Amino acid sequence: MNAPLRQPIVTLLLGVVAITAFAGNSLLARAALGDGAIGAGAYSVIRLAAGAAVLLPVIGRRPVLSDWPGALSLAVYIGGFSLAYLSLGAGTGALILFACVQATILAVGHVRGDTLTLPGWAGLAVATSGLIVLLAPDGEAVDPGAALLM
């Protein structure tokens, strides 16, 4: 396969893998938290511990004190995520999460000086439209507090 064609295909496949992982994460969270099988705090601690067990060997070094802002941000995200899934359905939570991840990626790119391409604008428009439809007051009632936590 020629190199110019290979990069977009690899990017697309990696995107599909990432979105599938986000969806699986949402399904697992809702299954664990939705029926009260585990509390949000315990679920968050297990997620953090499991993530550390997997990632520490990958990064190849021990955490250092300067890592605390990232660790704190991750803990706040995981806590909000777990609390949100006490009242959000898996599909609703996943859609909110997907849109927010898309917006975060684009915002970080913008801060770093990247310009938004036509596909980027299209993705942002689709994600924003989906959130508007999902959170519209005339649709299925979504707890605004849970949506904000997500």
C-alpha cells in the first residue's frame, strides 16, 4: 500500500479502536454502577488501580512528584465519570463523553497552533449537534448535573 494512503487508514483504524474502547468503558461503568453492584468511589479506586497497574510498566519509570497535576486531573475525571453513571444510561454517557473528548482534542490542537481542517470542523459540528439534540429539554430527560459531571 502506498504511504500517502496508509496514514489516513491507520488514523481511521486507531480512531475506531479508541471509540470502541470508550464505548466499552461506558458499558462496563453503567453495568457496574447502574444497579448498585458497586459504589462510585470503590469503582473509581478500582479503575485507578487497574490503570496504574497496566500503565506503569508501559511508561517504564516510577511516578515523580511533578506528575501530581495529571494524576489529580485523572482522579477528578474518574470521580465525575463514576458519579455521572449513577443516573446516566450507557449510551447517553458515551455520547456526552465522545463529544467532550472531540472538543478537548480540538481545543488542545488549537492552543498548540494547529488549524482546524474541514473534517475537523465537520466532526465538531456533528458532535455539537448530537449534544444539542441529546440534551434538548423536549427529548428524553437527562439529569443536567450528571451530564456536567460526565
